[in-house]
Amino acid sequence: MTSPEPEMTPEPDSKGRLRLWLKLLKVTRSVEADLRESLRTEFASTLPRFDVMSALSRHAEGLKMSELSGLLKVSNGNVTGIVERLVDDGIALREAVPGDRRASRVRLTRKGAEEFARQASEHEHWVNELLGALEADEANAMIEQLDRIIREEAQ
Amino acid sequence: MTSPEPEMTPEPDSKGRLRLWLKLLKVTRSVEADLRESLRTEFASTLPRFDVMSALSRHAEGLKMSELSGLLKVSNGNVTGIVERLVDDGIALREAVPGDRRASRVRLTRKGAEEFARQASEHEHWVNELLGALEADEANAMIEQLDRIIREEAQ
DNA sequence: GGCAGTTATTTCAAGCATAAACCTTTAAGC
DNA sequence: GCTTAAAGGTTTATGCTTGAAATAACTGCC
């Protein structure tokens, strides 16, 4: 009474994984859109700026441009523009790296650190509400599965 | 011996949900980067183009610009540019909507439909490999949880 | 010391994305 | 008919993003 096995099924779960990917995309974009909107209306800022500030806030000693783009997994030229605007706004500053005149180190100004603290606190609330449908154990389980995807990708 | 309830813990799982969000972002961006790279090298195309073609392929009768931007959840003006380039490349075309001279209907050309079929097939393989760390039941479970997030968001 | 190769970063062109302003057409009241 | 409001789209200004090319500085080798 079991259904007959089809002869040729090279990737049995293919459709399910595709569906998962589309759903992942949908959720991520939706949450991102909400966060962007909140950052815009509450802080007149953007997600890329927040991401850069977040990375800088975890490295008080500063980061080189290439370290920054490596952490955020974005292109090198991309960071140039974002940091430029942050510097113009007094949020970040560039320091010379002694012994290497090519490089510069970027870090948050006092004002930038204070501003980020405010934004990060709100950001955490927003995320907590947006993902409120999941309980702590569900969230942790999902984190583990996502970690497996990341590890596999890195080979 | 039970631990006393803290007076003020408005959002106990806040940190876990924040971690989950950062992980979701990481996975999504990583997969997106791989897919973008593949689309670029194999088909000289981009993700936004693929998304538009995908939507159009599911609506052979064509879509109005506003329907398209609604489906993809992107801004109206955004779609204008992408469709413009697809039309220039002979992938899509615009038709007048009888009885409404404001609107136009976009659909894939024959060439566009064939091209999308090729790309979609490869795309499914890529996704299947990128998410290969998850089994079918895990994928399905995650889809359900993600659906809960989406539903909650819509209120 | 010179110079080949590497590393750090910026610049550039093209495309993507948003929000806001705008234009045209349609629909609704009166 | 005329006015007004809404709907469908495009345009514009600004910013994000990439990949490639350019620039500059450093490193090592002979």
C-alpha cells in the first residue's frame, strides 16, 4: 500500500528547502522594513548606519576599514561612503594608524557612542516585539539550525 | 527554593530574540550573496531581476506595476526601473490596459519565459545546496515558525 | 637600494531602494 | 458639466551596494 518510489529523485527535499528560503526571505525583509522605518522616524537614521555603529560600539579601540567591511560582509567601497557620512555627522572619526599611512582606524565619538546606546536599546525592543511569536526555546532551537546552515556553507 | 520572581522583567526573552534576529540576518545575507554571485556569473543577471521575472512567470496574463510592487513588497518607483531594464533586454513587455489609460500590464516575453525557466531550475539547485544542512522535517518546522512571525506582524 | 608584488583604501559606474513630489487619468458627488 | 478626491505611474533626490579599476603605501627579495 506504500506509494511506489519514483525512479529519479536526485534532490527529494528540494521543494521544501526552496519554500523555506522564500519564507526566510519574506520574514527577514519584513522585519528589516519595520526596523528601517523605526530607525528613520525615531532617529532619522538607516539600517546600514546602525550596523556600522553597532560594529564600532563593540570595538572601542576602533576598526580599520577592511576589518569593518569584513565584519559586516559588505564590499570595501560600501563602507567608505557610510563612514564618510557618519564622520560628517560627528558620530564617528578616523584616526591615523601609526606605522601604516595607508590605513586608518574608525571609531565612535563620544556623541556617537551615546547615540548608539539610545538606538540599540530601542532596537532591542523592536526586535523583541517583531519576533514575539517565538518562545525562548523555539528561538534557541532555530538559532542552532541556522548555525548549521552557516557552518555548512563555510565547508 | 524556587527563585523569587523579579519585580521588573518586561521582556525576559529579549536577548534570545535579538540573537535570533542577528542570526537570521546573517544566514539570509550569506545565502543572498551566494545566489547573487551565481546569478551574476552564470546568467549575467541580478536578484531583483530574478524576483520580478519570478513574479511575472506566475502570472502569464501580466501584472500591473502596482500589483508587482505589492507582491514584491518594494516601492512603486523601484519596480519602474527594474522593469524598464527588463523591457530593454527583451525579457518583459508592457501592454496597455483597455479602459484605463493610466495603467499598463507587464508580462514576460517568450524569450523572457524561456530564460526564466533556465534560471529558476538552477536557482532551485543552488538553494537546495545552500540549505542542505536541514532535513525536510526541520525545514517544514521552521517554515511554520516563520509563518507565525509573519502572522503576528500583520496583527 | 630598487622593484615586484601585496595590502589598504578610495573612486567610479551601474544598478537597487526608499520616500516624497508630481502628473495624468479615473471615479464620485453634486 | 464641474469640482474634488483617489488611483496608477513616473520622476527626483538621496543613499546603499556591488565589482572593477585606480591610487598609494608597505614588504621582501635580490
